[in-house]
Amino acid sequence: GPGESQVSVRGIASGSQQPSASVGIYIDDTPFGSSSVFVGGALAPDLDPADMQRIEVLRGPQGTLYGAGALGGVIRFITIPPNSQSVEGRVELDGSSVSGGGNGFGAHGLVNLPLVADKLAVRVNVFDRTDPGFISDAGLGKKNINESHFKGGRVSLLWTPTDTTSLRVTAMAENLNSEGSPSVALDPDTLKPIYGDLQQRGAALGGNAFDVRYRLYNATLTSDFGWSKLTVSSSYSGLDAILNLDVTPLLFLGNQVNGQPYGTLEQEPLHQTKATQEIRLESPKSQTVEWLAGVFFTNETGAAPQHIYASDYYTGTPLPSPFGIAIGDDTQPSSYNAYAAYGSLTWHATDR
């Protein structure tokens, strides 16, 4: 489902529920997502590809330059920098539909404005997209409950005081949510859908199976000294998500006084913040002997509590515990720190 993607490169993974990433995700020079096994480290962000210069897929292992979590490889989203020489603008509209499901739409807007000719420019893009659903709710009779909604934008400011020095500051925000999961419950004996084809009982999710918010802030300074190029990148990112799971088949609480069955819900609110700092020097590419050296630091804090509670089987309305005590609650705070120094040396013995 949306926001729950997991990426495998070169077949290196730990299964569908792997706790930590084997593929690093970068937005420009910023590592994005959790490095920790405690805060959805294996989840890849669902980024909208609007206004991307390119997307790089680097086969692993990439541990030297891209650090932990890059054994399989790295995916880099390279955004288009602001242009201080011309005004640009674009509006895009799109539509989509799914056979047996609903309809979707998308709207993207972009503007690039030079503020000081050849020195300062700003680039802004926004988007709003709905992807159609195709799963119906057997309990409420509602269709297309797995429809997904994405919206967000990015603001980037580029200052080039000289021909050899630049400073780029970027802020990005994206929200996505879905009422239901794109799954169907199967009978464990016959492996046939319990509620019918493309039918699920998702009411117990309370109308929100998944809700996530990405935030990213970065400042990158580059300066070319001729003999080397300096890059200083400082970033701060955050993830807030709520995942609702219907665990009634795993933990059935019996029937209520009125004879209707209890539903059992599990709610997992995730919160993660990540600060990174990288400084590196690299030689010109044309040299017979190329070199690269740098230092890196990251600090991450997270929380992944779990709440399990009784609910109305058909509507998802929370109900008092039939046992008189909480069914299940826990808090899972975590912290992750990494320090690294790295370097590489390449000798081009001949032009081949």
C-alpha cells in the first residue's frame, strides 16, 4: 500500500517484513528515511516524481560513500535546481481509472523565478494527486476504500555569489493517506476470498488505514577551489505516520452483550526525526589520481508505540475492553547515532 513500499536491489533483502533497509534512499545529498530497525527502517518514501531531474539507481554495496543501509544499493532522487537566468512555469493535469474500481486525478504546478540575475533564484512546485481504489468494504457497502491521496510541495532557493560558490536551501513537505489497505482476506483452508472478490471488511480501521507526513529541510554549500571541491550538507527530516491494522483474526475477543462480535484494532503511530551533517572534499575528475575524503554524522530519535483495543466489529468505533483492563499498550522509544570518516583513491593507469 501507499507509504509502505520496500525496495530490493540485486535481490538483497530480509523478506517482506524486513526491519531495516538494504537500499538507501537519498534526495539530492540528503539521506532520507529511518536508519533504525525500530521506526520502519525498511519503508521507502512514496515521493511524487514531479520536477525531478533524474532518478539514479546505484547497485550495491555502496557502504563507502552512502553508509549504513546501502548493502543492496542506493536510489537517489535528483531534483531540478533553481534557474537564475529565466522565468519558468508549468501546469499539468492527469486522470486515471482502474477496471472494476474508481477514478483518479492529478494536478501539478511549478514556477521558477530569478530574484537577482545570475545570482539568486527560487523554484516552487506543488501537487495534489488521488490514485483510484478498487477494494470494497463488505461491512459498510462502501466502494474503493483503498483510494490514496497525495499532496505536497517543495521550495528551493539557490544563491551563487561567485562562479565557484553556491548555497542551496530546500524545504519539502508531503502528506499521503488511505482509508483502506489494498488487500483481501482469504479463507485459510480454501484460499478463496472470505467476503467476495475484491471485498474486505475494513470498517474496523476507523476510516484511515495509513496516514503519513514527510518533512525535509536541507542546506548545501559547495565551493570549487580548483585543486578540490568542497561540499557541506546539513539536513533535518521528520516522519509522522499512523498505521491502523485490523487484527481481529489474530486476537478475537468474543461477542458483546448484544451478540455482535468485538473487533480488535491495533494502532501504530510512528514518529521519527533525523539530523545529518556531511563534509567532503573531492579532487577534479580529470586527474590521473582521483581522491575523495569526508566525514559524516547522523542522529535519529524515534518512537513506535502500539495500542491494541476493542472496537465495534462493523464500524470500528472504540469500545471499553471486555476484560476491564487495557488489552495491549507499549511504548518503543529509540535512538540511533552514527559517526563516519571515509575516503577513496582511484588511479587511472591509462586512459582506458
